[in-house]
Amino acid sequence: MLETLGLTTETTAVYRAMLDRPDHDIADLAAECGLTVTQVHACLDDLGHLMLVRASAEHPGQLSAVSPDIGLAHALARQEADLAARQARLATARATVTHMVAEHARTRAGQGERLLGMDAIQARLDLMGAEARTEVLGVHPGPQQRPEDLAAGRRANADAIARGVRIKSLYQDATRNDPHTTTYAHWLVSLGSEVRTAPTLPQRLVIVDRAQALVPIDPADTRQGALHVTQPGIVDALTSLFDHAWATAVPLGTRTPNDPSTGLTPTERELLRLLGTGLTDAAAGQRLGFSTRTVSRHMTAIIERLNATSRFEAGLKAAQQGWL
């Protein structure tokens, strides 16, 4: 119990023995406490440093224990003084940190909200995650997510969830074939978060508390940089975009049934819609998170289902049957 005052178990034993047996010499103390003479000398040095022993008036050349109501009270007072000093230093450090954060915020606001490079983006994501109080919404397009990016967000998401923050994440259907992304998504769900998937998604997007958002400067290369947005009108528009995409997505682990009138899967219907707008196989595949070969395989299945001999004929029949 006296370790907080700087006494080890051995030193405490020697001090108690000196209080109980004031006539004991070094050898007696060693035998009493089960220590070597060298160890007793070290304990006496510690007790002297703590002013818990003093020269004996009755036994010249020996030390006597200072009464605990005096010696331990003085030791406790020194500890309290040290604690007060540490608290004062901590308060000073906290004030300095608060000032630095405020200065950084003012500088950041003055420079605008354009973040260049992944380090700046990750730093802002960390800050947004720490500031989150109620909700974090995320759109993560692409057939797979980089393992290092998933790892970077794991701690922030776990901390936010522990604070009661609700996390809703949107991934593409294509990520169901990526083990890294599916493992991470199932981990989020296991912590109580919600994850949904859809054939296509809007651009990459993170919204915190429906009050601030992060969007890529260039959706085609999201690692170049991002814009941090706090203007209510813009954030509201981005939030509405997320809500619409969320409403049409399906929870992780379930699949939207095929259209009963056409037999088309949601992915096939979306592929037809994209190709119907004039997109090439490559462009449509990019939107769906598919390779060009996968797009061709889907189209072959659709052509066979329509009993068509070409894509052109398949397009006509699909339009005639209301598939487009």
C-alpha cells in the first residue's frame, strides 16, 4: 500500500521491522525480513531519502525509524505537492494545445478547405472521425478497397462506434467478391454499424453529423486531393444524394431478387441502363466495378435470354419489352 509513496515491498518490510524492533541491528533486520545485509542497506538508503529514518540517540551508529504519523505524513505531503505541480504543468500544456488547435483551425480556414495528397486527406478524416457525435455516412465506390486504406480507418471507426456514433457505409455490389473489403464490412456490422451495397454508387463521399463532408477533387483519381465542405446548402445536397443511394441499396449479406417480369438481376438492369445511355463497355464496367470481360459475359447472357443475334437486336428487344 505504500508503493505510491516510493517504498518498495522490501523497504516497507524493513521500516515496519524497525518500528516493531527498534533495538535490531542490520543483521537482525536482515533475518527478520528475509533479506541480505546488502539489501537492508539499500532499503535504509531509500528510507533515509524519504526521511523515514534518522540517527538513533540511544544507539550510536544506528538508525531509528521515524514515527509514521510524522514521517509518512511528511512523505504524503511531498507526494501531494508533486501531484499539484504535475497538475499545474498539465494545465499549462492543455492551454498550449488548445491555443495551437485554435490557431491551426484559423489558419486552415484562412487557407481554404482544399486538401492535397493522401496524408492531408487521412489527417482530415481522422479529425472528422474524432469530432463525430451522432453519425458518419460513407460512400465507397469501386470493386475493391485498398487494404491499407481499410486498416487506416479501423481505429477511428471503432472509437466512434464506442462513443455511440452511428456509421452507415455504402459499397458496390462488386466488392462482395473482394475478401479484404467484405471482411472489413462484416467487421463494421459486427460492431453494430450498417453496410449496404448497390450496383452503382455516387462519387466517394464522407459526411459527418450531416454538418461537414469530404469529397474528392477529381472523382477519377480520389488520391489526388479532396474538398472539405461545411456550407449547409452543399452538405444538405450531398446528404440527400447519400440518402437516395442508401434507400435503393440492400444490406450486406442479402441480395435484391431478380425482376419477376424480366428475370434481370439488379446488376443486369443497371448495365442495360448504362449502355443505353451510350457508355462503352469499359465505361459501364468502371461504373459497376467490373472488368470489360465481365461486362461482355453479362451482355452475352442477356442476348441469349432475349433470343437476339446481336447487341443491336438485343437493345431493340429490350426496349420493346420495357427493360430499358
